[in-house]
Amino acid sequence: MRKNKLWFKGALALGATLAGAGCSNDASPTESAGTQTSPLYQAPLDAKHPFDVGVCAGRLNTDPKYGEVGSCAGLGLGSPDKFNVRGSGTLITPNLVLTVRHAFRELDPPPPVPFECTYGLGDMFFTDGIQITTDPSTIVNHPSWVKAAEIIEPAGNVGCTDDIALLRLEHNVTDVKPAWVDLNRDLGKFPPRKVAVVGRGMVSSTDQGDLLRRFLTDIPFTCAKAPCELHYTQGGKDLAFHVQDGTWAIAGSLLPGDSGSGLLLNESFDWRPTLIGVGTSGLVEDNGIPKYAMGVALYPNRTWIAHAVREAARIGQYPVPAWAL
């Protein structure tokens, strides 16, 4: 069996047999972007959790032929007219958003080379800044934007475990309550039975669904500790992806646009949504059905996240949240 390989999808790679992350451009009908086995496929619209934000890396649209002017509409990185990437994030303090690094950094080596966890995340692939919206969609109904002033990243650069980042915003978001965060839950030692996901990805392989915020609960948690293996079939071969310490897997897969989506505890989702991880990628089998979604756990990153939160609170002049103390 080949080991530790997957394909990142969406803005970072195009094709018909991809197992991919959720950053999105305008996917073609030939992409295997998702089926009803995906956690957020045809999931209900979410009106209760605006802490899930839309992330636009690159410039906003100025040409009506691509979509709504001033939105994150466009052809994305897979087009000769590339100018933005669309993903998800979670507002964790008034001026801090948790998301993924591959929303704005090239994979090294880039797809279509099968991605391995030992690969790194390389150069920034845009020069027009990053902005976020708390509005329901990133591409329709005139979303309003808050620019990111700073990208905060972990010290490491390993493709799986370090695919996580924070965006410090230029000003505080005061009309949205940030998500609660649990930095101390070791998912390898204390795995949840089920989790919830909130994201802004596609509805199906051919329908963007206006990249509206959606949620799904009661998703079975698979594992979060080596030597866990995810078995799937691709190219007519039986393959195994090795889940590494510091990452996690759930049943199903994220769709393009869901990269950076929040992984939340299922039992507290209705009364205090609690963030425990960030979604990054997925595995798709030959039949086009996504089998697993994967992401990065917060627990191994708790030190630099807490430090960034305290600094952001100083800049934003608000109290440090209790979970970061």
C-alpha cells in the first residue's frame, strides 16, 4: 500500500478523482467534489452561528461577468483569470479568525503530485490581501468585508500538522459573538463520539449553493492518533492514509469552500459551540464518494494560539477570553 497520500482540491487542484481540501474556486461539473455522504452536502442553512466566517484570499471581484461586484466571486486559482480563493474560518475573538494555511500558501510540491504529510507549505500565492465576512455568503447579497492586518502561523511547516493559521483583523467585529475554544482537549486521548461542522462550502459537485453558511451535527468521529489508518480505494488500488498525531479524521468529507471550517463538540453545539479543530482536507474513492474528512487539532497548537490571542486582545483592547488564560 502507498501511505500518507492525498490530493488537495478546490482552488489548489482540479480533476475528476480528487480527495481534497475545501478551498474553493468555481468547480467544474467534472469534479468529484462531493456526494450525500459528505458532512455538509445538502446540509441546512445556518442562521445561528455567524462566528463561522467566509474567507477571501485575493482581490474582490470588479468585473460583472464573473459575478457580483464587490464579492469574492471569480474564477479562482484554477483559471487563467485567477484572482481569489474562497474558504471558511472561525471568529474566536473580536479580531482573530482561525483558518487554514493552504488558503493562502502554495503546497510544496504543488498538485497534481500526490500530497504527503512531510511536504511543506510554501510561498504566498496572492498579493491582494485577505478579508473575511460574517455575512451568510461570500459571493452573493453584497457581503461586507473586514480586512486582515496580519497572518499568524505556527513555527513548523509540515503539510498536515501545521496547516493552520490565525488572521488578525484590522478592527474588532462587535456584532458577532466569537466561538468558545477548548485548547486543552487532547483528541488522541479523549476523542469525542460525535462532532459538528460549520462551513461555507459547495452543496454538491455541480452546485456552489451560493457558498452560504451551513452546518451539520452528529458526524461520527473516526480517530485522532497514530497509528490510525484510513483505508480507501483510488486508481483501482487499495490505499491507506496514516493519521498523524495532531490531526484528526471524521466520517465523510468536506467540500470545496469548507477548508478552515470549525470542528466543534457535538454535545455542546446548541448551547455553547466549542471549537476543537479546523478542517483541511478529505479522501475521495474511485466511485466519487468522499469517505473521510481530516483536519488539525487545536491542542498541540495551544501555546502559540493562546499567545496570539493575548496579543490580539491587547491590540483590540478587550479582555482576554477565559479559555486563553
